[in-house]
Amino acid sequence: MKKIILAIATAVISGSLYGQGLKMAVSSSGEIISGGPTSDAAKAALEAHINFESGGKIVLKKFQPVKTKLSNQNKNSNCEFGFEAQISFSERCRWNIRQNDESLSFFLLKPDLPSTAPSDAIVISKAGDEYMVFGSVSFAPSTNGWISSGLISSAQPKSLSQFLEDRCVYNLRWISAALAQYQLEHNGKLPFDISTNSGGTLELCVRDSDGNDKNSAEHYKTMSNFLSKTSSLVCPADSNKQAARDFPSMTATNITYLFRSAAKDPAQFQRVVLICPIHGYVVDDGGGIEKK
């Protein structure tokens, strides 16, 4: 097989692979910047693997690429194409996530088995249950390009509902950090504590009967320099909202997380300033996150 040299880019180190006509740009940490197996190839390999091992009883619904890297830059190495994938089950069963010491498998067992069943088998209680799986598809270089050579798990599978809730908490932590940065630069105050004459949004507050501010979008726009991305303002489980293209165009239709903009009660040490109406989490002005 022909030796080839990896392409060099900014902050990219040189290296080599043995493969026919394979060229890639690779960072110093081994992450593939360009070249390497494609997302379509990784998705097809995972889908074929799932279908074969489950007998068609598990369906790949969504495939999201994540970091792709070389296993070892200095040798004839595989590429690991990272992914997050959503799968759906067509019947009750036990999902044997390990088979013959494999790190990620999709073999199904009958739902009612004796205690000798694998201890880490996941019980699928009904048809239509959905899970998220995390890992990478391994690819080996060949004379015809890349060929898939197995699956590697990077984390324990999660039910879709738990995955979405975890991502919701991640979003809230991101927003909470932005709120803290804003307060540091504005004497401990939030946008709706500051008059519009001074760059805040106090006069724009419009609260509903639950205390949620209908003009939350305006408050977010004021602190956009601290947020950096609009996608963090939509709960992953909120199918009725879609992230705005940018902060200037953002409206209420692009926001899940609503501000509670009422003035702080002097008798209270902290106040709730943000809520997720989907999962029931609240964020206080001290950065605490709690599920009510």
C-alpha cells in the first residue's frame, strides 16, 4: 500500500497513513479537520450494523456527527467517526448492549428472561421506545478508500427523554453563566433591573399571570454578548420552538426559557429569574438550578 502525507493547515501537524489516495488534515490532538470517512458513510455503517444485529427491530432515526479523530497518528491507524444517534424499538424486549465483550451491540433478548440475562441489559417496555447511543464507527484505510471495521461506545445509552432533559440542564447552565457575567459588569443587576435609559429592559417587562415575562426575547437580546448562540435558548424537548437565526431577529417563537422579571423581594435571599416550562427547572439569580 502507498504511503501518503497528511495535508497541512493552520494548527495542523504533519503525519502519515498507509492507504491508497487518502489525504486528510489533522490537528495536533488527532482530530480530523478535512478528509477522512464521510458522515454518510458512518451513518450507513451504523444503520447496517443495527439492522443486522437487531433483525430489523431497531430503527436508526437520527444520526448526528461529532468529533472525528485518528486512533493513532504515527501508525497504520483507524479513524474513529464520532456520533450521537437516536434509535427506536419496534417491540418489547431486553436490549443486550454488550455481546461477546463488544462495547456496543444491538442484539435483542426476549422481554422475560431468567436472572442469567446480562445485568446491563436495558429493558424496553413498549414498542416505540426511543434511546440515544453514543460512540464512534471505526474505519480502516484500504486500497479503495475507507472500510468500516466496528463500533466503539463512548457512553452508556440513555432514554431519549433523559437525554433531552440532560441537554436542557446544560442549556440552563450556559444561560446561568451568562447571567452571572452580565451581573458582574452591571453591579449585580440583570437587564430587567435596569432602565432602558441606561441600556436595560426594565420598561419592556410584560408579565403574564404566572409571572413569566412575555418580552423575554428583549432581555436576551440585551445580554447577547454573553450568550453567543441562540440555540441555547430552546429546550431540546420543545418541538414548538426553533432557534433564531441570530439575536436581532429573535422573537418569542424562538425561546423556551422564560424570564421571571419581577423585582427582588427584600425579604428573599434569592429570586427565581428563569424557568423551563417543559421540564420544570428554575434558575435563581445566584446561579442555582432546581427542579420544582
